[in-house]
Amino acid sequence: MQFPLSPRNRKSPFYEAQIRHGMTHFSIYNHMVLPVSFGNLDAEYEALMERVSLWDVGAERQVEVVGPDALTLIQYVSARDMSDCRIGRVRYAPLCDNDGIMLNDPMILKLAEDRYWISIADSDVLFWCKGIALAKGYDCKIFEPDVSPLAVQGPRAEDTVADYLGEWVRDIPFFGFEDIEHDGIPMLVCRSGWSGQGGFELFLQDGSRGLELWDAVWKAGEKYGIHPGAPTSLERIESGLFSYRGDCGGSATPLEVGLEKYLSLDRQDDFIGKEALLAEKERGSSRRLVKVLLSGDRMQFSSEHPWPAFNSEGQKVGEVRMASWSPLHDSNLALALVSTSVVGGSFFTETPEGEKLEATHLSMFPE
């Protein structure tokens, strides 16, 4: 099967560098090409865990909200209170619909008192925010700016970025950022990234300088064993990082997938989904996202479709969303969205080939 690209599949400013380094697999994310692998997942995992990995995450698009009512809009669409967030800081803030179903789980960056970036996962938040602003009559502009993140992740990521930009980057706190220009390249330097190994995201603010930025970071990281890579499903599961759509199919609430600590349900002001989330919290969620160990031979990745989950009586109780072999646990590791009736125990799943596997509860997710 082949997946031909067309002009409507946008490419990031770093795309040509991905081709140069031998990208073998990609996905479509926010209508853009998102690199997945360069042909050796074990080497990519090792580089992320032990050295430094460079990722094109330009598909992590930004929705800019600017104007007198910017904070009013941000507060209304965000289930997390942003009113006391300081300039230069970031918060992870789920967005929900009126039924409490999560529409996205972005980072929100505060650039000024009247200017924010919503750094989104894979869904059309731009249109959602435009519609809300129009319906409510908010005085703000909402658009997609020329911003494309480049992620530098791994134990030697800080050394790499410090060698490139200067020792001052070591003082940037987690979810903090600085807006700079270096060698004529405008970027926002943020300590963040979709791995548990630490690192930075360099939010390039001029798409014409993409290859220059990639090459500069690559050169700085060569002595640390830098390797091309991509957001790694296995590592982020081991590290307890949620993946919107991947882990829930776009049909779960933040409470079901363990994100309660990122909600501000005690806020006095209203926000979209507040009533539904308060009601769910009072009655308890019927499903939960859990991390489990799977029996069976070593697997690479689960198939493109979720696997059904069954209890001991053969009743369907949910589905296994993602699965892979984990060196950390020396076992197949999976995420499953299942009925609370089986949480804390075991259940079974069946692969497309008909193999029956036992799933043993490891922890709630995220931990």
C-alpha cells in the first residue's frame, strides 16, 4: 500500500532535512506530514534514552489569539484556569465540548497580556476558536502564525541547545520560554517536548529559515551523538505522556483519561464543558485509561485498529489503544481504555490474527 502526498498535505520548514536523513515512515497530523521513523526504531529509542534526538514536530501547529478579549476567549475554551499564568510560561490545558468530551489537549503559551499561542494536538482548534469568538462577539484576532517547532530531546538535549544558543538556556524552567533571535533566526526557546527525557522545543518563527535551524542544531549535537527521530510511542507510554486521539479516539473526557489535575473545576467563571465535567466527577467516570502488561511474544507495534478488550465472562469492556514491546518492563506494554469494572485487575484482548492475550493492570494513566 502506498500513501502518495499532494500539495494539500503540508510540509514543515524542516521537511527537506527529513528526506536527507532518510525518513522512512510518516503520518498525517494537523493536515501535515509528521515524521514517524527513519528505519531503525531501536536506534531511535536508544538515542532518545541515552543521547539526543532531533525531531521535526512542525505539525504541532499554533493557534494565535491576540486582542483585548484574548484572555476571555482562552478562559472560556480552556478547562484549566489561565487567568494567573505569567508571561513567558506555559500550561497544559485540555479543551472540551459542552458534553465534557475532550477536543484537544494543547499547551497554552502566554506571550503577552493580550497574546497567546494554543499549541495543539491533532484537531482543528483554529476553526473551533474562530467559531466561539464569532458567536460570543469577542474582540480578538485568531489565526495560524508562521511558527513551526523543532524538538531537541534526550539526556544531552540541554548540552546541545546550550552549545548552540548559550549557557543561559540552562536557566529556563520547565514550561518556561524565551523569545529570541539568534544568527538572524527568530525563535521561541521553550523547555518542553513530548518525551520524558527532557529537552527543548525551538518554535521557529520564520519558515524560510527551517533548514538553517535544523543544520545548526544538528552541528551542535554531533559530539553528543545526535540522531534523527520523532515522537516515540513506546517512550511516551513508559513516561506517562497522553496522546490525544491515539489513546482515546477523540471520544473521551479528561477525567476518563486521567487528566483531572489539569482541570480547574472549582473556578467561579464558566468554561465550555464545566457542567458536564462537574457532573462526571460527582458520579464517577465509567471508563479509565490504564497502563497494562500484555502476555505473548514480543511485538513491535499494535495494528492500525484498536483491539477489543473482554472480561473473564467474555463481555466487551473497552479496547486496547496502543501496544508495543517495552525494554523498560521487559514485556509487551499497552494502553487500554476500559470499564472501571476491570481497573486494577486483568482482562483479555484479541489481536487481528486471533491471538488471545492477557492484560494485567500496571497503573492508571497518566501516573
